[in-house]
Amino acid sequence: MKRPSPWFALLPLVAVSMVGCVNRDAQKEGKQTETIVNDPIKEVTAKPVQVTMIQQTLEITGQITASQDAELGAKQGGRIASVLVGDGDQVHAGQLLASIDTSTLNAQVSQALANLASARSQLAQAQANAAIGPERSQSAVTAAKAALDSAKASLAKAKAGARPEERAQADAQVRASKSDMENAKAEMARQQLLFSEGAGTKQQAEHAQTAYQDALSQYNAAVQAQLIDTNGTRPEDMAVAEENVKSAQEQVNQALDQQKLDVLLTEQVEAAQASVQSAQDQVTIAQQAVADAQIVAPFDGRVSGKPIQVGTIILPGTPVIRLVGKGSTYFEGEVPEDSVTFLQPGMPVTVTVDALGGRQISAHLEAIDPVGADFGRNYKVRITLDGAPPEVLPGMFARGTLAIKQVPNAIVIPAEAILTRDNQKVVFVVDGNKAKLVNVTPGIQQQDLVQVTGLTAGQQVITEGQSDLVDGVKIKVEPQVAGTPAPAKEG
């Protein structure tokens, strides 16, 4: 039986092959073959293929910013009259921080209040007139109508003359008064005779004479009344009665016209009410102007920087004090367009602040800008810190890490096990006492583990010494001892 040639008899053939092929792949293959020939058994380290949950993370960098950071100024311009806080002072919401000189504004408030008081007085008078005006005008109309009725009755009586009963009564009165007069005349004559004869007194004679004179006057009056009833009303009296009717009618017309003006009283009240509202608005405007001259803290926080000095003349809205709030803090970063589709508001984020020695803080994704930047196609995101410690200050650099994709029961191997051969991702697995080349497709990576397809759980993937292996080469797997460094890679 022919003995096989010793392995060193193949060396010339290998040399000829290497000389005849000048491309790099052939050179590389020849070198590997030479390595196999010279050292056919390779010592390697392997780790088992694992099945676990793996997630892809995204790191976002940014600067810590306070959610409440405001440049405070006054709506009114003028001279700074007072500044009550300094750099670094803690303030609370509603606290007065500074003010503008309000001497002119206070005078305007006083004038507006005086105008308001006057308008209210005019309203009260208008309301009083509206309350009693209709009653007064109705009384005037009623009185005027009563006077007209009386004047008309007098005129009618004057036109009609005396009634028969009245004339008979006048005749009887003449007869009675004439009888009384004649009796009184006879008594006067008797008393005078008795006095002349000394049988009567002078007083009795004078009393009888007086009684006669009264009876005579009553008789003459009765005769005159009888003549009036007989002759009727005189023309001049009739004219007076007619004129009285006309005058009474005119009074009624005037009272009715005045009553029609009662509606104006309501309009006067409405006008007075409008004046009061206008005056009240002026007071509000003047008082608001005074309030606008005050700079008040809108939230709790700390004064940042030195405020404007007292006496400075400023325009409306000029920043006077910068106030940084004590509320939530956040930072903004940019995310590439190939990762933004994985993001959702509310996703948990772990934030690391370099200034605090790498201290980690819980946070969450607050918002995603819906429009990407023209340059770089990056999208801004806002991350809010949850319960940030007081040591976290605006301006500090921070990094946020969040999981954007998770794969449960993923096949994972150490990233160091993956090689690139002919533009393909490959690994070597332990196949008995040989190394087997397997093509893999990497997925997401978490720290030093990479998700792959093409392997199964339980396989041993070579993690050290694989760079110089070729498919089928004999290997010796070195055991890994806990707490001891792994063997150095060959080559």
C-alpha cells in the first residue's frame, strides 16, 4: 500500500498556488490555508446562544431648561420706582417684585372715581323723577279735568238762567223781607214816640232804628236777587264764564301734553345708567393702569440675574426681572427621522446629568415636534423630568435614553462574535471539534448583545479567536473560568 505523502510535501504546491494568484482574496485564502497547515487546531472561547427579551435604545442629548422661565416687565412705561428683590432671591407667586411710578396714574383714578360719583348722583335723580313723575302728571290731568267740568257747569248755568223754583223762592224772599222791614219801621216809630214822651229810653229808640236799617237792607237785597232771576245773566258775566271754560280746557291740554313726556323720564334713566357704566369703565381702566405698573411674580421661583436699577426709564414690556420657576424641568433634543416613528408621548426615559456625576433621573417623553428640520431631517422632542432634585439647574447638559423597540424571545449573541466576510455578516459556531461558518442577519443591539437570525438556542458561538478561522477548521474550546480574564484573541 502506497504511503501518503507527508504534509510538508504539499508546501511547493501551496507556494506555486500563492505565486500564481495575485488577487487579495487568493492571498488571504492562502494565508488561512497556511495557518491551518501550520496550526491545525485553534484554541477559541465560545458562549451559548441565548433567548431573551432585547430592546433597542435611543440616546438623546440636550440642555436642562426650566419649564417656567420668564422675563418680567410692566405693561406701563415710566420710571422704575422700586425694586424689591435681588439676584438669587426666592419669591412666591403673587409677590410684588418691582413697580413703576404711579403718581400720575393715581390722579387719573381719583378723577375717574369723582366722575363715577357724579354719574351715580344723576342716575339717582333720574330714577326719582321716573318714580314720581307719572303720578304727579296724572294728578295734574285729573285736577285740570275737574276744573274744566266746573267751568262748563257754570257756563251752562249762566246760559240757562234761574229756574222757576228759584224765581218763586226769590219772590217769597222779597215778600218776607218787605214784611220784616215794615214791621221794623213801625216799631222804630213807636219807640221814637215813647222816647219823645218820656215813656221810653233812648237806647230802645236807637235799637229799633238799627233793626229797621237791617230789615231794609235785607229787603233791598231780596229785590236785587229777584231782579237777577228775572233779567238773567249779564253779557259780561257770560263772557267771563266762557273764558273760564277756555282756560280750563287749555289747562287740561297742557296736563295731557306733560303726561306724554313721562316716557322721556325712562329714557333719562337709561341715559344716566349708560353714563354710570361709562364712568365705571373709566375707573376700571385707570385702576388697571395702576395695576399694570406693578411687576408681580406669576409663579414660585428664583430671581436670575440682577434686576434693572431704580430710576431707570423703561418702555412698556421692557424686561426688568428674570424669574426661573421651581416647577418641572425638561430638555429638548433631536431625533433622526428613521427613529421618530418609534416614539410615542409618555414613553419612559432615563436621563443622565453629567454635572451630577452621571446621576440618573426618571423622565418621560412629553411631546414630539410634528415638523422636521429642513437640515438633517431631525425632529425635536421634549423630555420632562419627573421629580427632578433641586441640584438640577437650567443649563446643565443631559442625556436621555429610551427604549424604542422590544423583541421578546429574541435569539441574541455577543456583538464581538459577529464577523464580516465577503460583505456578509457571519459567525462561527462549535460543531463538534470543528468551527462551522454560519451566515446571520443582525437585528437590534442592546449594549453588547445583538439579535440575530440564522442561529438556534443552545448553539455555542465562538466569541474569541474567531477572526482567523475558516469553515471546518479544528478547534479546541477553552473553558471560561468565572473571575478570570478570557483568553486574548489570536492574530
